[in-house]
Amino acid sequence: MKLATYKDGSRDGQLVVVARDLSVAHYATGIAHRLQQVLDDWNFLSPQLQDLYDALNRSRDSGSGASLARNAFPFDPRQCMAPLPRAYQWVNGSAYRSPQAPPDPGGKGSSPALYQGASDDFWGPCDAVPCASEANGIDFEAEVAVITGDVRLGASPAQALDGVRLLLLANALCLRQLLPGEMAQGFGPLQSCPNTAFSPVAVTTDEVGAAWAQGRLDLTLQSGWNGRTVGLCEAGTDMRFHFGQLIAHLCQTRRLRAGAIIGAGAVSNLDASHGYSCIADKRARETLQDGTPLSEFMKFGDTIRIEMKGRDGQSVFGAIEQEIVPLELATAQL
Amino acid sequence: MKLATYKDGSRDGQLVVVARDLSVAHYATGIAHRLQQVLDDWNFLSPQLQDLYDALNRSRDSGSGASLARNAFPFDPRQCMAPLPRAYQWVNGSAYRSPQAPPDPGGKGSSPALYQGASDDFWGPCDAVPCASEANGIDFEAEVAVITGDVRLGASPAQALDGVRLLLLANALCLRQLLPGEMAQGFGPLQSCPNTAFSPVAVTTDEVGAAWAQGRLDLTLQSGWNGRTVGLCEAGTDMRFHFGQLIAHLCQTRRLRAGAIIGAGAVSNLDASHGYSCIADKRARETLQDGTPLSEFMKFGDTIRIEMKGRDGQSVFGAIEQEIVPLELATAQL
């Protein structure tokens, strides 16, 4: 099933069920108001949402279900908050083989690089990205992420994978000029990774069929920067650590509670012909080739579009479509 | 006023108002079920809680308010979850001058060291601390923390201080042997800082009177390890960055949303006679003096007690009292 959260002026929005083709939606009122409630009580609530989802798809296909059709409305991604507008945990990582050599002090690459990110203020898929200064090195990071249920302390990668409830896309804003100083200090990204946007809908793994395999999502992540396709990266190909391994790494000293969101970092392929899912990867390739990065980071007015098609050619999650704006033009988000 | 969250089998517990002397409590039902609700709508809900708090204190003092007294019950910290059992943000820092030289790559110490911590699974003040292995270097960190309301992007330290809603104590579990590797990788503490416990009650700043001054809490933090007092550290004295500065640092590239918890790190004094609020500080002093750390970290069965008295000699927050237990004895928390 496909779930989204509609803006209603509140901090958490309203849960809606979205038809498979993303054409119409239906409020989940009567089942749950918020996605976190569903994650807290998944076994009880998700079957009820699934029934609503199935009925919504049937009424699209056959025209049956007059009452349902009457209460459904055209789905508009611009009305979406992030599926979880705020969450109790957002952990982002660097799970791909990428031209940016990840720090690997052990020398064996045996351990994924993950950091705790800010989860109190996610952006909707079409929300503007307010930035204080272009000089901070504004970069997008097009990612695949998962939302988990409870995962126990010491879970194996296979057990951790059982905890995956939903898949979604993310755009993790990164201020590249602030990152090296924070990394050098050792405490991890803070000012440099201020906010993350998520796709219009989050989906259960059955929505992508066999493309969800062994903790990886074997589909192509499309990134468009100012209307030009810059990345067609294979999300499953060069993922060194799959989602079960990422979650198990987190769970080595603690349990994970329902509603945690885990991102695998900008999707990257060793084969450069796939393009890039963050400008830093492009700059790293330029540095390897020419000794210096040539590409500039994003400017005010720049746009980024992130989408992923299923094997049927349809958009799985809807598109993230954001514009970089100076602070003073984004008062609603300050 | 003083607020706590009682265990009721749910993930978020039940909000209770606690009398100033911590003797009795009263469910806040009818005003709010959860502390996060109050923080989300502080101006509307906090005056109602304050009225209940005032009435509860009056009924203690004068015996008046029969109905209130009938519904009040003895306050038991062992029934407490953390005031926010899960939160949308927990940022911990290192705001004190301490014998552990904090990394300061800029060389000027002009910027506080803060990291995003895990906030999806806080412990109650008397919950056991389940640990996989003593070899991880089990350490307590006795801290002062604040819970904020909304704070805008770009807030000054003074504006950020206006966002402080509640004060509380924290015990941030640190697995010292895992920390250096994670710091070296640059992504910050993850496995090494798995969970944090908080004091039985969180209090509004008026509860400590003039001791809350210029973003610092000028009271003594008492730490007792296995029943022996090891720290009587002045929380206001050697705090290089006050809470307004810590929050403003966070808000340089993003806003902060209601319910964020900010910790200032283990309370530390340059004057070693005050003792210590984490074993790492003691070991750092030993290393400076003898070339090597002599003290061992905590063992299974060890206890830690953290408390702070007001200028009237009364416990402000109640005490954190935890025992380190092997995983297999803490199944309820796994």
C-alpha cells in the first residue's frame, strides 16, 4: 500500500491512503490520523489500511465503490508533508561505493558509516529549501530510505530486515562547506545536515515486488537538477551494506523503536555513466580526473527533482521537487 | 511546576503533575495526556497545568482541596518513564571545561561541540541499564539538560534562551571503548552512546529561582557511584557555553521544533576537588597526573545515583538511580 501525510496546519498532518497510480487519495480517518500511530501498532492497523487501499484501487479500476469514490480526492503531492513529518529517529549513512572515498579507519570497510540526523522537522516533497547562504555549498542527496518497526537489540541483519515496514525516497540537504569541519571535530554532521525532505508517499515492500531483494531496492533513482537529468543511478548495484546490515549495526548496543527512518546515503555507482545523486560525487570524480572540482554547488532558484520508477514504468513514490530559496522567501518554514 | 510521565504500558505514558516537594502527584488527564502535547501547545496548556500544580501544592500545605487530595497519589519515581519517553530530538554536547581536552580544530574554542543523539528510546530514572559487555567501557554521564519550545532559524543566544521550557537531569550512557573509533570516523557517536535516562521530573525554570541565571544552572550536581559520592560538581561554574549558546549554535542552519532536548555534557569543574560526573573525566585526570588511567569503568551490578538540590536543600528533579545489568536480565528493555 501507499501512504502519505496531508498538510492540515498541524505539526503531524493527516494520514491518507493513496491509490497505486498516485491519482487519488482517501483520508485514513477512522483507522488512524497519523502514520506514527500505525507504526506503533502495525499488526492491528496496517491490515485495515490495506483494506482501504485495496478498495481504493478497485474503485479506480472498475468504477465500483460509489461511496469510496465520492470520498476520494485527486492526490496532490504539493499538499504533502513528509510521510512522517517528524520522527523519533533519522539515521543517515553512506552505504554505497562512491567516488568520495568514505573514511574507513579500520581499513577493512567492515563497518557502515552512519550518523544520527535531525528528525524534528522534515520537509514535504515540494517544500522550498530555505538556505542562508550559497557560500555554504548547497548540495542535494538523493537517497532510498526505510521506516522500521521495533527492532530488538542484537538483531541479525536478517532479523533487522524483518523490521522494515515502508520504503521511501529522501533528499538530505547537505551544506558541503560546513561538513569537513564538523567531521574533523568527530561529533558528526550537525549544522551541515540541517533538514531532509521525503517523497510524497511511503510504500510497503510488496509495492515494488521482486525489486526489493536482500535488503536492496533494485530500481533506478532519477535525479534532475534544473530540469536536466544528472543521475540515473542503480540503487541496488553498488550498495556495500544492505538495509538489514545498516539496521543491525545500529542495534548492536540498543534496540530501535517503531518509526525510525534509516537512509543509505546518496545512491552511487562505480560506473560513472550513471551520473550522480549528489554534487559532491560529481566533484569527487572531477578531482580524481582533473585534480580539482569544477562543478559548483546549487544556487538560489535551482531546482532538484528526485523520482524512481517501478518495473512497470510507473512512479513508485511520486517525485520530490524542491527549489532552493533564500531565507527571507521561506518565512513559513522558519 | 514539576511534570513527570508515569508508566502505563504505552509508549508515551501518562503525564502527571508532581507537588513541589515530590511527595504526591496528580494525573494531568483533562488537560493533556502527554508532555509532547503540552510542548506543542505550550501557551494554551501550560497555564492549566500550572493551576493544577498550584492547587496540588496548596492542598499539601493547608489540607484544603478535598477532591484534589482524594485524586492525588504518592509520587513514586520508580513508576516514571523519562518525562519525554521518546523525543523528536536529543542533542548532547560537551559544554564544560574538563580534564578531557575537547577536540577544538579551530584552536579558539569558539564553537560548542554537539552531536545528535538517539531519541527514540529514553529510559526512566530508575530503569536498569542493560549492557552487552563490561569490555565496552561502561560510563555514566551526569548532566543538566533543557527541553525547548520552537526556536527560529538564526536565533541569537538570548532568543534561544527564551525557547527553554523545562530543565531536567540526564544520565547519558557512554560506552567509552567504542567512542574513539566512532569519533575518528567523523560521523559522531552512534553505538557508543546508545541510550539516555532522565530525572523523574522536569521543571519550569521558576522552580530553581535565581539559580537559573544567564543560561546556566548554578546548583551542585551530586553523583554517587555504588553508594559513594564521587561528584559534587558546580553546574554553572565552568560551563564555557551556556544553553542559549548551545541552542543558537544548533539554529544557525535550521529551526528547532518543540520538544527538542539539549544536554550540556557531563558537568565538570577545573577544580578537581569537586570530583567528577563521568568516569572518563577521572581517568583523564589520572592520565595527566600518572601517565595512565587507573580507574576502571562500571561493572554489572554497579549503581549510579544522580541528584541536584535547590538552594532550599530540597531535591529539584528527584534522583536518577540506575543499575548496570547484563542483557539477559533486562528483557523488558530489549
